[in-house]
Amino acid sequence: MPTIPATIMRLLLGCLAGGAIAVHAGNSAPAEPDLGASASEAAPAFDPLLLNIRMSPTALRPPADIVKQTWVLDGYHLGRMPSNAPRAAVIDDDQHRRVFILSATDDGNVQLYRVADLPVEVGAKLPTLLKHAQTRDCRHRRMDPAGELGCLALSLLEALQE
């Protein structure tokens, strides 16, 4: 049986006694010391740019029981979409919890569904979304793989950050 040199053994025992070594398994983070912070102080701030955007080839209509709010992007009309263009954008977090769904309607409008509780008033940000979409020239993103709806989704996240 191999022996551990006495110097290393004292170092390991000293670290364990002082609490400097945290044992963790898998992908979980090492234990953090409890400094008396409440849950509200530990909650990270809402950063919409950390959300993910996934594109869907078909328009999506979420079930009414999960929809918190719905808007039609007044003043915005989708351009002629190629057959392979995305018809919806799903915005979710890293745990795949949906936050928003942007979906094309049959008449060329864009429907925005909020399906999660958020610490920001989304309706107040819609004019900023439309301004970002115009600045980014989303109407002419038809050759982009994310298409016009992907551009609108990114514009929404930027508007929510302001």
C-alpha cells in the first residue's frame, strides 16, 4: 500500500480542518459559505441578453393557460418570407423554460406571447423594440438563417435590457 508523505498529509489535514477544501460531485458548484444573505439579495438581476433564441419553421400558438400576456406588434408587418424562413422564435433560459414566443400570423403580423413572469413591463418596451428592428433593418434579413423573426427576437431582448 502506498504511503503519503507526512508533509502532504499535514497539509491535507490542515486544509480539511480549516474548511479550505470543498468536496463536490458532478457539475455542481463548490459549497458557498452562508454569509447571512437573504434569498432576495442572492437572486441574480434579470438580464435578457442571457436568454436563448431558438427558431421554429412553423408558427407557434402556445396554449392559452400558459400565456401571461399577448401583443400584436402594431406598425410592423412581415415582408415576403421565403418557404424555408423561420415562422417563430422561442426565447427561453438555459433550463429551457420558455419566456417569450414570437410568431408570424397568417396575415403577416407578428404575435408576441409572454409565457413567464418577468421583473420588467414588456408592453412599455414595445416601441423600443420596433425602433431597434427598424435600425437593424429586420425587414431585409430574409437571407439570414434566423430571418426576420430572429432579428425581431434579438431586438426584443435588447429593448428589454434598456
